[in-house]
Amino acid sequence: MSVIVVVFGSVGELMVGDATSVLEINSQPVPRSAQPDPAAGVTIAEAPHRTGVSVHTLRYYERAGLIVTTVDHTAGGRRRYHQLDLDWITVCTKLRSTGMPIKAIRRYAQLVSAGHGNEHERLALLEAHRADVIAKLAQVQENLKTIERKIDVYRGRLAAGEADQLWAPHRPAGAR
């Protein structure tokens, strides 16, 4: 089971990862030749390709208070998403796809945005979500066992030439 961990470091560092990997974005100085244009970032049209969410979802996440930074805008008012924004959107998407309610993601985003001092509350929120995910996984595994048993029955009957013995409901004539 993976647990998503997001930690803001003291120099704008963001770590996103799980028990097996950690993605680290560090604000270490970049050689001048490699520094991006200050207006760099990706447009709202490009961001879905990087995050896997729709333009509508990006706008919703921003309106719903799920984004931990203020999304930059060009002089013309167009949104520009930077790598930090894209990484956070990916975290939100993973939390949402594992069933975390928007209200809980918003609370988590508020805690992260507030900075240091609330790490215990963030941990408790993530641990509670992990418990929910584990319970859902257990139910899905039970359901999968039922499906596998049904597949085995069908394969066995088909291999034995006994497909006609597979259960099929018969309704009496005139029954609805």
C-alpha cells in the first residue's frame, strides 16, 4: 500500500512520493543558461496533457480551493501552470481517484498552504484516508474472488462440453 506524502521544505522544496519513491522539486539555483523565462509555465490548454485532467477539472480545482499556490497569469490574464502546480494537481487527482472527498482534499490543501506546524493534522488526515482505501481494496478483492470463481466455472463447463448446464433462469410462460 502506498501513502502519498507531500512536504514543503524550507526553501520551496516539494516532495511528493510514496513508500517506494519520492519526487523532489528543489529550488536550488539553476545555471543561468538553463533558467526558464520568468513567464514560462504551461497554458491551461497544455496542462491537461501533463496532469491527465481536463481543463474543466483544472478550473474546478482552482475554484474549489484545492490548489496550494496562486496560479500565475500572463499579462493577458491567461493561466500559467508551473511544475509545482502540476505536481500538486497530480496529488489531488490521486487523492480524488482513491475516493477522498473534495472537502477533505480542500482541508489538506489548506493545511499544506498554511505551512509548518500542522503536520500532525495532515498525517491524521492521510492515515484516515489510507484506512478507507484499504477497506475498499479488501472489498474489491472479495468481489474479484467471486468473479474468478465464475470464470473458473465457465471455463470448466466449456472445456467439458457442458455449457448447456450453466445456470440460466427460465421463466414460466406468461410470467413477467
